[in-house]
Amino acid sequence: MLALILSGCENTELERSDGIRVSWNDYRGQWVLVNYWAEWCAPCLEEIPELNHLDKAPNIAVLGVNFDGIKGPALQELGQRMGIEFTMLGQDPGPEFGWKMPVALPATFVIDPAGKLIETRFGPQTEEDLRTLIGS
């Protein structure tokens, strides 16, 4: 069953905030942190520098999802104002993978290099806590 789920994820395309589509399969072999955030969420602002730094690691990719559904140029402008340097997605990938919309923010879905969701964390994350979790 897990093989079927993962094989379906391999062909999934994600849309970045700039409209460019990327394959979920491109992230294989690295840890992926899918972070749900909003402009009005103070703890989200708190963790942005930590996520920016993590995203620079060669084995970690951070993908941001705006909780309020802001898209396109408005999302890109908002991300710049908030200091987001990691990739922002123009659409929530959760429904493709069977993830439920988080009920609290910030929320970070931690996916291992094989593409398996291993944990969902709520509240602001630190680089140290996330590196401890993924063993990096």
C-alpha cells in the first residue's frame, strides 16, 4: 500500500509562487519541510530566519504554503516583505498527498528523503530542533 502511495506522489507537480511547475520527484533524496504560514501569525515570523537558513543546506528543502491562499505576484510581494527566502508554493500540495489543512500555525510537515511524511510540528521551529529530528 505504501508503495502505491509513494508512486502516486512521484508524478505530482507543485506550482511555485512564480507559476513555474516543479516535480515532487525532484525533491527525492533530501529532507523536505513543508511550512504553512500566514502574515498575521507572529510565531510564523519568528521562525522564518531559521527556515531560510535550513533551506540553504544541500540536503534540506523548505517549501512555504500561505495559509490564507494568497497567490501570484501578491504572494511573491508578501514573501519579500516578510523576508522569506525559501521556495513559496502557489498552491497547497496537501490534498495531493492526503494531508489535512493544519488547524494551528505555523505548521511544518517533515518529509524524509524517501518521500514519507514522518511528523507534523506545530509552533515555531528552530533550526536546531529540526536538525535534531532529521539527524542532520
